[in-house]
Amino acid sequence: MSDQVSQKPKMKQMNMIQAINSALDVKMSQDPDVLVFGEDVGFFGGVFRCTAGLQEKHGLHRCFDAPISEGGIVGTAVGMGAFGLRPVVEIQFADYIYPAFDQICSEAARLRYRSNGDFTAPITIRSPMGGGIHGGTSHSQSPEALFTHIAGIKTIIPSNPYDAKGLLIKAIEDNDPVVFFEPKRLYNGPFDGDPHSPAKNWGGHELGLVPEGHYTIDFEKARIHRAGNDLTILCYGTMVWVAEAAVEATGVDAEIIDLRSLSPLDLDAIVKSVTKTGRCLILHEATRTSGFGAELIAEVQEHCFYALEKPIMRVTGWDTPYPHALEWEYFPGLERCSRAITRIMED
Amino acid sequence: MVAHKTSRKNISNLHVPEPLNRPGATPDFSDLHMPDLVSDKTHTLPRPIPLVDAFETEQLASGLVRVLTLDGRAKGPWDPKLDADTLRLGLRNMMLTRSVDKRMFIIQRQGKASFYMKSLGEEAIAVASAMALKDDDMVFPSYRQQGLLLTRGYPLRDLMCQVLSNSGDKLEGKAIPICYSSREKAFYSIGASLGTQMSHAVGWAMACAYKGTDGVSCAFTGEGATAEGDFHYALTFSSTYRAPAIINIVNNQWAISSFQGIAAGASKTFAYRGLGFGLASLRIDGNDFLAVYAAIKWAAERARTGGGATVIEHFTYRKEGHSTSDDPSKYRAKDEPNAWPLGDPVDRLKRHLILMGEWDDERHEALEKELDAYVLKTYKEAESFGTLTTQTGINPATMFEKVYEDMPEHLRRQRQELGI
Ligand SMILES: Cc1ncc(C[n+]2csc(CCOP(=O)(O)OP(=O)(O)O)c2C)c(N)n1
Ligand SMILES: [Mg+2]
């Protein structure tokens, strides 16, 4: 791993919420230009508690509540970023990022280009994404592909506390706008895709062991979650853990690649793995058509065509809004993923 | 009053507002919601101290703050009492802007540039604002405040090269003509999505306050674009965080072909909207150089001393087409620009200076000639760097630069694919 850990780190067991909180705390302590704001993030500390205690520790002027105005939150962040601050804003749910879409797409993403480097927007937009918490149509969406389609921003999705902190610090320090999606189903523990299995937490998990201080993880570097020889599974966020469970259930020697950074993408890691295994399965929670999986399929077929033994497959959410009652029929869970693994391994 | 060659009836109860003067009509502005211009009443509106309670600006938001009378006198408490040199400089900057616009329009018609937008009739707003602000107060313009750049001494050749998208363009042809950017001149990058700059300006102002500088941001939007969400975000955030911002609405009566009533609806004035957010709000005569100067000074002082944002509606008129792609005779009465009751900003300041004994017609004409010659000479220099239709001279490899700070792998591969 190319992680840059400053000195010998003191480690602490954290869940993803604590890891994100710690990243914000570390950066706010280091850099007075880092500001945190969003809906309910101030006194209360955010509806998922990711900013808990930051206002008390760093002051009202460093971490504060914003009006319920996603466009205004990102718009003012762009202005602050142009000035030279490094705002980190929270969009309460990814499902509510659309009012800010124009500011992200037409402004944050293009400011550097259209001004030829004269003005930049070094901002971080954090937002909880994904399903698995009975959020229905309005609190479950995975809109990452809308953002990977935009030139000028970076799209990051961590799958565990260790990555979340290192990637978030990297995002804050990055001089380009970063959309940082947090799979909310993973906040408290990994999730194997089976709603009936008992909830796990990050306690005792090695990826829940997080340096207390400053460290970063480079973008454009995928993480080999599990090494294997017979199948490559490309995934990110919650689906990393579903993949792990499905691989265990099927007993296939699969290589699970946690992309972590969708844009920029670690194409080398993907090509290397698929060239080795000859089979590629893509998993994402987002809807299928024009999903990020389509992009991955295009890249894999272009770069690994002659190594492929089977057509590339994908398991995704259905092309419907995220239903409330039928959440587990929608979610590409353990069963569907296992079935796909079995199928792609048939000769 | 609204005379149509073909009558377009509305036989339903749905109210669809219509402008005063459609093509074919004899322009008449007597129904325009505007205070009595002939009497001097509008010149006696009070000038409160800048830290006044926002709600006490109500009559300033519904009235019309003016200094210059139509016959050229400076009158009333808003008179900024500028000396003759400053006034002459203002006149010069407005005339320079006008001359540049004239030239760029011509070269666009000659096919040398893809697009241009004039600010004819609205020059006082940009020029007086730039003169009233500090040079490092960041301005967040729309596409019709080129006068800000020119007043701040941005090199004219660079501006023209931007319009020509040639090898002299500091933006390397990345942005369409008129979407200038100059951090050095505290002129924010113009985007083409209307209204988005308004919340950037408020964010910038919040950053000024956060860092404890005495900086002020000054944003401009057309009246049409006030209907965008961003305008409301900007008012909300500047109200909540008491941001040191100046929020200018340039009400030039038209948004391409739709008249101001389409955005205004039944609201009293555009300035009046600021009051609902608890922001000090002024409506001013935008063709009155002195009124613009005085209002911006007042708002900047209010912002700098902790009073928060001011909303200023500049009441003016777009004398020409929206852009080089527009033909206004298709939707408004031909003579409307000349019938505009608030006159022309250059003529009015000129008359004022003449009345003061500080200017005359000969000097005016000579200045006009001097500026035209300077603009033409500079244009020739600019054109020597290429034009969009001949050779831009821009290296194609630059297309992939400045998307990100560092070029990611996939862009590197795409650049190779293009063969450079
Ligand atoms: C978001 C967005 N919608 C539409 C347009 C197209 N458009 C460009 S200028 C314009 C009219 C704007 O009118 P106004 O705000 O009054 O400004 P003015 O041109 O009068 O200065 C429109 C509709 C745009 N650039 N951006
Ligand atoms: Mg307009």
C-alpha cells in the first residue's frame, strides 16, 4: 500500500463515523482554512453524528449549521474555495444532492478549466449514500455514476473506517473538488448483504483499526480486498462486503477489488487482475442502466478482451426507484451475488 | 397600449404578463412602475447612515435613488460629491467600454469571433461600481459588466484575445467569448450558467469575514436570472451569516426576449425582495453614474463595518440586442431604447460635466476619437494572435490541461489518442 502514515501511528478502534469525524478533526486542527458546514452538522453534530463535537472543539465559526439549501451550501463552498479556504460540506443524504448538482457540475467541476487555473474549488462534498437502512426511494440512492460522468471532479467511495479516514484527509488536501460518498449501511459495521444475519460492528475488525493522527490514502489506487486467481470482482462501498460473503458462500478463489476511487480509476489494478483470472464480475447497488458498471465493462473489454473466458457480468440494483417495502428484493444481496458467481464460473 | 399586428388573445383566466411595447407599438413607458421622474421627488430620498436597520431602507427599495437630474444637475443627499477629475475618469471608462463594445460587435459581424455581448446603456453600473470599490474587492460579474475589467485596467489586448479565442487568450480558448477571468484584477471567472456566481460571492464574503479581512464581494445578476434558485440561496446565506457582500440586480428590463415582468411577477420592485431577507435594499437609477457610485460606496461601507449585505437594483435599459445572436426588433418596439425615460448614462454624465464647466463637446468628440483609435489599434494587435475562424494558434494539448491540478492517467491516455 502506498499509504503515507506520518511517524509510527497510534492506532484506535473506530467505526466509520468515528473515522470520518477523526479525519475532520485532524484537518481542522492542522489547517485553520478547513471549515465544516451543512444541514444539522453544527451543535447537533449531523444526523449520522459524523461531525459530533467538532463545533465544541473548534468553535462555532469552524463547524456550523447551514440553511436547508444544498445549492447554497455547495455554491458558498465554491466561493470559499476560490478565496483559498478548504470547506468540507455535508449533504445530508445523497438523495438530496440534486439541488446542488448544477453547482457541482457547472461550477465546482469547471472553475479551474474555464478560468485556466485562475480560480479553483478545493472543496470536499461528503454525503451518505446507499441502501440497507429502510430508506426507500428518498434515503437510499447511489448516484455515483452521475458524478463520475463529470470531468473536473473526483468521486470517492470508501468501504471501511481505515480507508474512510485516509481518503477523506486526502480529499480535503486535494486541490480539486471531491465528491465523497459514505455508504451509510457501513457506518457501524460491515454488511454481508443478508438482512437476516446479525448486525456486525467494526469492533475488533482490522479495517476498524485506524491511526489516531494524520495519514492519507492516494486516489487512483484500488485496494485488493481479497487476493484470488479464478475470478475478479470489481466493487466498492457496501458491495465489497457482500462480495466477500458471496465468495465465502460459493468457495470460489476470487480476487475482490475495492475500487475506493471511481474517478480517477485504478485501471492498472483492474487490468492486471482480469488478465490473471480471465473472468470479471461487477457489483454495484446503483441502478443498472448507464451505471458505473457499464464504464467498467467497457474498460475491461477494451483492455482484457483476449484474456476473457466468459462475458463480463454485473449484478446491480434494478432499474427502479429504491423501494421501501421491497428493499431486499431490490438490493443486490448475498443470494443474487452468489448466483452470479456460480454462473460466471461455469465452463 | 399593447398594439399587436396579429392579436394574440388570452381567452382563459391564466394570467400571462405582457410587456408595454411590442413591435409596431409607439413606445410608451408611462405605465412603468416608477416614481415621478419629472419632479425632483426622487432626489430627496434620504441617505441613512450605512449601518441603518435594514427595514428602514424600505422607501429606498420601493422608490428610486437618484443624484443626476435629467438636465445634468447633481441633487440630493446621495450626491457623492466627486471632483471633476474623478468624473472625467468615469466618463472616459464608460466611453472606453462603449468603444470596445462597438468594435467587438463589428468584428463578430465580420466573422472573426463567434459571439459577443454589448453593455450599451448599462456602462455606468460596472464603471461606477469598480470606481467605488477597492481594487481588491472581488467582483462576481454576469457577462454584461466588462466595464469592471476595463475600469480596473485589465489589458485591453488580453480582453480582445479572449473574445477572439486565439493564442493571446490567457484562458487558452477554454471559455466562450466574454467569459473572462482575472484573479489579478479581482474579477471572478464568469460561467455561463446564470446566477451561480451569486452564492460564490456570498461564500467569498463569508471567507473574508472568517479570515477577518475587510474585503467585500460584489456580485451582479441580470433581473431575469433572479428567478434562479441561486439568487435566493445567495440572499438566504448572506442574511444568515451577515456576509459582507453587495448583491446587484441589473434590471435592464429584458432577459433575451422576455420582459422583466416575467421574472418579477407581481413583486413591487426587485430590490424589495431583499427586505424579506432582512437585507438593506436600494433601487437606484442605473443610468446615473453618481447614484451608482454613491450606492456602492454606501453598501461597501455597510458591509465592511459589519452591517452585512445590501441588495441594489439598478434600474436601467438594455439598448441593444441581448447578444450578437439576437434581434430585438422581433419582440419589442423598435424605438423603445430611445424612449427610455432615464436617458443614457454617458450623455447624462457628459451633460453634468459640461454644466459644471469641466467639459465641452469638442473635448468629448476628441476623446471619442482617441478611444476609438486606441481600441482599433489594440484590436489589430490582438488579431495578430489569430482568430477563431482563421488560426487560433492554440496548442491542442492544452485541451487536457487544467481539468484537474494534475493530469490523471485517463486524460493522459486520451491525449495520446489524439496524437499529441
Ligand atoms: C441557467 C441558465 N439558463 C438559461 C441560460 C440562457 N440565457 C443566457 S442569458 C439569458 C437571459 C438573462 O437575462 P438577465 O438575467 O435579465 O440578464 P441580461 O442578459 O439582461 O443582462 C438566458 C435565458 C443560461 N445562460 N443559464
Ligand atoms: Mg435583463
